[in-house]
Amino acid sequence: MTRSPEASIPGEKSCPSGASAFSKNAWRVLRIMPARVVPGLFPPEVVVAVKALACELPACTGRPFSRWSINDLAGEAQRAGLVATISGSTIWRWLDADAIRPWTHRSWIFPRDPDFATKAGRMLDLYERVWDGQPLTAADYVISADEKTSIQARRRCHATTPPGPHQPMRVEHEYERKGAWAYLAALDVHRACLFGRCERKTGIKPFGRLVRQVMGVAPYREAHRVFWIVDNGSSHRGPRSVERLQRRYPNLVLIHGPVHASWLNQIEIYFSIVQRKVVTPNDFTSLAAVADRLLAFQRYYEALVRPFEWTYTRRDLAAFLEKLDRHSRRQQEAA
């Protein structure tokens, strides 16, 4: 860690990362002066302590809020006796140097499947065209499939206006509900071929229709094996779904991913693209208009793109699970 010289130079301007405009010679002079002689110059141990505080949950310090702000951290640093006084901008520069953003958060689900590594590893192997340690043949295919539920048709109470100079697109807040679709889709991960359909609801029968849509055409109909990667949703959950589908399609191999591992299923990448480019903002005159746009975009997307450049491997998975294991051990030791 280094000291922050910015606060000691009157009138000095600094960039968000903490860099400043004063000369290198001036900084050399400041470095040889005792830290506490120069006003506003904090020793490294104070910088470290404040960064450590920013990496604590506020509840651990007894503060009545859920996330730190810059001013909260400045006040807590003074209350804890780390500094006599400090500005929020100084703390902001320190945190910016290490990309610490305690005022932000994201949701996630901790992997809890006891066979997470094994199930996830099978998926990653298939993306690399490997199964049981052997390379796939040209007659083997890998399909990633899932359902995107409740895509609503929202008819706005006032027409959406297009963007103009200094004016974004305007979408009326109030709307009428015109129904909702479940969008079922399957992606051939190595050929970038898409299959999709809109159904009133999800379930075994709607998913069966998607499977028939894929398995009823070449090259999947005559393929040696067609691996279907799915999650643990009710439409295709458990051993019964394996038996049901393989009885109807002997060359189909159903692969269930671990629970809470949708981020490993490539069809979810396509669904995120659909969400951004087709469904948002949601302004459709009818349910039929939603289906028309979804299927038209599917054809448009398939004609333009190549297979996803998937780079996440078993090695990355092992490092991730080891990181989670270390985190769990630290939590247990702290408890």
C-alpha cells in the first residue's frame, strides 16, 4: 500500500484512480518527510485498516444498515479511532485503487449439490466434445435446452415514442396484460443451430414437443448420440425423464446439470440475449405479436452467429470450488 499525497497538496486535482497532477520531484520530497508531519498524509497501516473495514459487513460492526457508503466508512473510521478526521473523497481514492465497491451487491446461489463437480464436469466435457474420457465422433451432437417462462405481452396505454435528439425512447409505464408465453428453446452448441417454440405453459408434454421438433429432423434423427443438457426443472427432472425420453428416442442421452448451475448451461446465454434485444422494453399489442417476434429473432440470430466461444473448463471449475471451500472453512473458523 502507498500513502495518498493528494490531500496534502492545496488546490490539486486528482483523477478517480487517485493519480494527481503534481510533479514527481514534489512527491520525492514528501516521501522523505515523516508521515504525521504532512497534514492529510496517512500512513499505510491506516489505509489498510480502512480497506479492511470496507470489506466487512456493516452488521459485524453493529451499524444499522446493509451496505457501506463512502460517508458511512468515513464516520466509522473516526468512531473506531482509526483516524481523527478523514474525507469521503480520500477513502474513495483508496478503494478505487483496489476496485473495492462496498456500496454495490449482487445476488448469487451457493452451490449445494453434493455431486456438483461430477455433474458440472460432464457438461464441460461435452462442450469440449468429450464423453467418458473419449472424444465425440462426427455423428454425436450436443444440445443445450431450457424454458424461459412467463414472457408477457404488455400493451402500453400510450404508444411508445422513438428516440430523438437529446431524447431517449419513451415507454408508457401503465399497460394492459395480454397473456404470457413460455418460450422453449434448444441450441446445438457446436453448430449454432436453434430450435424454439412458444407454449402456454411448461411441462412434460410441451418439453416433449420441443424434443420431437429437434429429434424428428436430420442430422439428429440418424445421429449416433444426441446429448441433451438440461436443468432440474419439473419438465425434465430425475430418472423418469431419462427413461421416458430414451424409450422414445434410443439415441438421446439426457444430461442433468447440478442444482443451481444454470450459468453452465449455454442456452441461458441465448435467453439473456433474447431478454435484452427482444423482450426489453416489453411493448406488444398481442400475445401473437410476442410469438412472432421471438421466432423471427431466432431465425435472425441463427443466420448471423457462430457457436459461443466457451472457455470455462474443468480446471476453472476446480479452482472455483476450491475457492468456495476455503471461504467455507474461514467462515467455520470465525464462528
